[in-house]
Amino acid sequence: MGEESGQAFGIDIGGTGIKGAIVDTNTGRLVTERKRILTPQPSTPDAVAGVVAQMLSAADWQGLVGATFPAVIKHGVALSAANVDKTWIGTDVDACFTRAAGGANDVIVLNDADAAGIAEARFGAAKGVAGVVILLTFGTGIGSALLVDGTLVPNTELGHLELNGHDAESRAAASVRDEHRMSYKKWSERVQEYMSHVERLFTPDLFVVGGGVSKAAAKWVPLLRLNTPVKPAELLNDAGIVGAAMAAAERRGE
């Protein structure tokens, strides 16, 4: 199907799976069922671009496309590669996916946590919140998104702040809790230490916490003692798809 006003295709690319759907950019809802394809191994640019092309073709989509990518993305170029093949570093991901999409429309690519931040600011836990909002996603590592009055400051990478001589995510990511079989109470002490450090640096108006552990927010968020309100993310598995579609729609509108 072709592009209709107020719709964009969102693609969320992760180390294990690639998800996509058409999004209503006025409501943040998925217009089509979310489709998931395993991330090819090795996850080289050509292989991943092939999946992007397959997804757009299956949806018969020609129009605006946004995609998340697990890397620092500066002006469309990947400067890192966390859970994907290292050959991505230095690749113009925008151009690579635009070619895969048949070149009919530019594909807008952004960091996965940044996309989740946009989704939460437009339709989720941070909707209508003025000032400084920081989204932190706790998963394999810690992703971050910083928004000021709803405008994204891209590529913050706050999971790599140094804490007591360690990379923060090596101490407080959700994967660390799993690996060491820590209780939520024990793990929340590490999250507390990390988030109070972020709080001292940015004095945000709101923290939004995402990642798989946000589903169990009741078990650990109430244990945090911060001056800043903390809300669990609301879009969960759809955040990347919705944020990517929104980023594409908003960039076109500029």
C-alpha cells in the first residue's frame, strides 16, 4: 500500500530480531500487525538491508520509512556497533536502507533508545512533560534518550558513564541482574546508585525507565529514592517501531 497522510513505516532493528509495522503518526498506534524476522547472522549491512527490503515489500509499502539501529548514528552514519556486525562502523545506514527500500523515499535512521524516547514523549509516559526528560532502557546494556521540551538531543550514551571505575552498564544493566541472579531489591541498589549519578549531572524533570524490566516496574521502581519522578515506559515492545516512524514523519515535516 502507498503512503497515506499521517502514516509511516517503522522498523526496529535489534541484535536478535527485526520488527516492523505501519504506524499512524497521529495516534502512535500500529495500523498493521507487527511482523518480526530474525536478525540475519552475520548481521552485515547487505544482509540486514535485505530484511528491510523484504519487510517493506511484504507490506507493499512505498512511502515514509523510519528505522532504529543499535548504534550511535550521526547524520545517518553508524559510529559504533553494539549487537550487530562490526562492518557497520562507518556505514551510511540511511543510504544503505534507502537503496534497499528502492530509493523511492529516504529512510531515516536513529539510535534505538532515541527512538524509544521520542515514542514515550509523543504518546507514552513523557507525553506533555515540559523540561528535561531522560529515558533509560535497561537490557543487555543501558540505552538512553535525552529530550528537552520534547526535542531529542541524540546519541547521549549515558549507559557508558563511569561509576566507581566501571562502565555503568556493566554494573546496572538488566543482563547483570540475570547473570548474577540478583533479587530486584539487590539490583535496585545498583540502579539507584547509577540513576542518582545521572540525576546529579542533569537534574531532569522526569525519568522514564524502559527495557524488558519495565514490565516488572512494581518490583523495583518504588525502591528508588530519587528527587526526580520515575515512570515506567508505556509503549514497551512497540516503542522502537513507533519512535522510528515518528522521527521520519517529523524530519520530513521540518
